[in-house]
Amino acid sequence: MALTALTWFYSKLGRFYPATYLTLELQSAFFVTVGTLALLSIYYDALADEYLPIGAVALGTTAIAVVLNLWRTFPMLRPITRWIKGERDTETSTRAWSAAITLPLNLIKRDLWIPILVVVLPTTVAAIYFTDLPWYSSFPILSSALIAVGYGGILHYLMLETGMRPVLVDINHSLPPRQHADASAIPLRWKLLATMPLINVITAFVVQALSTDKAAPSPEIDFMVAVAVATAISLELSVMLSKSILRPIGDLQEATQRIADGDYEVSVPVTTGDELGELAASFNEMATGLAEREKIRDAFGTYLDREVAEYILSEGFDEEGVDTEVSILFIDVVDFTSFAARAEAREVVACLNELFEVVVPVIARFGGHVDKFEGDGLLAVFGAPERMPDHADRALRAALEMTHRVNGEAGIAGEGTGESHGEVDFRIGAGINSGEVVAGAIGGGGRLNFSVIGDPVNVAARVEAVTRETSDDVLITEATRDALRNDFEVRERGCFELKGIDEPVRLYAPLPVAAGGGRPSPSPVPGTLAGSRFETVRAMRRL
């Protein structure tokens, strides 16, 4: 709630906020002075007219100390004020951040002598003089006053740290996420080591002072008053210290949750220069690294199928490769070479990309992944890296659907050829072969590619070439037909001598309608172009 109020005041006061807050915060010195005098008055019996001049000296010297502190500290606020006014280049922002985060320590380190020399010593002398106490009484008075100075110093530090937080959060928004605190501050361990014992000392001091008050009506009331006053005084430091620790931890908790939700652009404002500030900076460094890795992962998934990318990044990935049964689907654009020779390079690339925007989602939907793009064709694998018992069925369904969407319904089984542009028939052919391959990371010299190798791969490419001779959109080998788990209707096309293959290969063409869902639904794939004609073909025809 207090921090929300400070943020509101910062938004209203603007560049006047740092000086205003500093001025108001230093007024707490008067409360510390009055409280110390009140406790000393319990220890030493004296008349009111004796304490009045002592109080006048103490409050007067406190006012001088506050003015002197302000006069020495206001110049330290100039980088912050300039930044709030609008000078927000990187250098000015860095200076403003440094000035704001080091202000609490600089105030204590540079000006701690002021309350001791200006307030404590003169007030101690005045106390001895006006109360006619022996000179050695100055030692307990001086010790008590120094405890009060320590209390006030820690209070000033924690309150300035709180007051500068809205400014620091604002400045952090205009700077890249800090990955190092690089700021002077009281280490967290010293905050704890100094504050906790001091709270105990103050509590003991107050309880002892109140317990010696003979005017108390009863010991029970005496005890209750002593505990209440001591708790009220020490509680302020305890609350300020807890906020100093918990606020940065709260920032880290919130940022950690955003990381868990997938927001890797999050950063934590570095508002302290202690261990918590270093922890926040380290968190920003980690978040930056995670964001970079996520970008690499996204790029990895762009140039590879996401399933393949996840497999490579998983613990189950075997770089040496594994033997597995797969179905290989190879597609190619019929007579695309003649079109590419006439068209401009950008038009060729645009048409190919539009083609792949349609066929790649079909492959993914049936569980396959694109192994590689080869000019105007592509090689897809079903059954690796994830093993699939029905890999042949999936490959055939994918081939039927993509040829249906590209070539038009009449061209599914080779009974139509689609429209032509001159002598060029824009159709795709698909060849499928099944068999055992080696799947793994192929490459060297620091460059690897997850791929499959083996005779079934070469055969699939050769089978697709035969579609030119048979005018079929899809051809499958006998090995693929035998691997089918559903009753697809196929028509035998005979044995063919394939280039680079020793033995003739028997090929089959699937019919337009097959049992078990062999024929794909004519509804368009989400995210692709609707209609019975593929828009890439239309674009190529218009060239």
C-alpha cells in the first residue's frame, strides 16, 4: 500500500519527487531526537526548566544537521531529475539509475559525521552543563545518543531505498535488462547483522528505562508499557527491513511465474545494489539466455519439423542412428523445370512456397515430417523419429489428399491431368515406398541433419518419376501395398525398371475411392487455400 502511494506521488510530482521525498524523509530525524530525549529524561531526574534548554539545543542542532544533509545531497539528485525531465538517452539513464540506487548508502557514508559532530556532541555537553551531572555521566549519554544515530541511519537508509524504488522501476523500463548490479550498497548480510542486534539493543534500552520509572501504578502496568513502547520503536525497523527484502523477492516471484507461462521477454527491475540486486540481475541474464534459446528453438523448428526438433533435443535422441521401418513419400511438380526457365526467380520461389504451404500441413496432419526440400519437390518420412505401425496408411492418405488439393478431384487416380498452360501440365506426382532405413544425424564438420538413408529412399524418388509415364497422381510399391493395414483399392501398373535399382519394381496406383478412408475429405485444410484448384497453379498459368 505504501509503495502504491509513493508511486502515485512520483507520478504527480515528477521531477520534484526525489527532492521532496528526501526533504520529508529527513524530518524523521526530529522524531528520533525527541524520542531519545524522552528516554534520557526517564534515566536522569531533572526539572523541566533544565530539559527545555537541552531540548532546544538538540532540536536546533538537528535542524542544522538536516539542512546540511540536504545541501550536500541535492547535487546527487541532479542525474535523476534530468532523467525525469526527459533526458533519457542510454548514458543519462545509466547515470540516473546509478544515482538513485546508490543514494541511500552515499547519504549514510558521506554524512554520518554530521549528526555526531553537529547534534550528539553539542547535546551531550548541554546535558552535562544544564543538569549539573558529573563529567563521567557524559559516557552513558553519549552511548545512548550514538545508538540513536545508528537507529536513525538505518531508518534513513531503508526509507530512502523504499522511496527511490518507483524511480528505479521507471528507469529500468528505459534500459536493457540489467545483468549486473554494479552499484554500491550495504550488503544484505550487513543489513541483517546491523539491524537485528540494534533492534534488540533499542528494545532493552527502552524496557530498562521504563522499568525504572517509579511513577508507574503497578509492576504489571510498568511491564506492559515498557513492552508496548519498545515494540512500537523496534517494529518500524523490522517492517522496513522486511520490505527491503520481500519487495525484490516479490519481483522475482512474479517474473518466475511469467517465465513459467512462456513469457521469456520478462525482466526484473534492479532496485537495490545488494545480494538481492545481484540476484535480480542474474535472473535477467538467465531470462535473456532463455529468450535467445527459445528463438533458436523456434528457428530450429522452422528449418526442421517441430517433432524432429523436439526429438533431437530430447534425451532419447541417438546420434549414431537407429534402424526403423518407415514409408517414404516423394512428391514433385510435373514439368516445373520448363516453367522455371521462363519465369523470374522470385516468381518461382513464390509459387514453390505457396505449394509447400498446402502440402506440408497435410504431411504433418498425418504424422509425417518433411525430411528435405529438393527444388520443386520434397521428401517426407512416416515412421521416424516416432515409430508408427500404420506408417504406410498415413503416407498413402497424405499423398491422396495433397494430390487431390493440388491437382483437382479429377486427377486423384490419374484419370485427369488438370488444366494446362501451353504444353506444360501443372500437376504434382507422388511416389511411396516402404522399408527399413537408418534414421539419425547425418553430416560432419559441425553440420548435422536428421535424415533417413537406405534403398527405400532412392526407390521412392524413382517411383514418383514413373507417374509421368502412367499419368497417375500417386504410385506405391509392392512393399508399401503389403505394409498397408487398411483395405485400400489399388490397381496394378506392372513392373518397372527404375534408374539405379537392380531389380524391377512392381507398382500400384490407388483408386479414387478406397475402403478404410483411403480417399481424403474434399474439405480444405485449415490455413490453406480453398477450392478444387490449387492457387499456385493458377498463378503459374497466369505467367
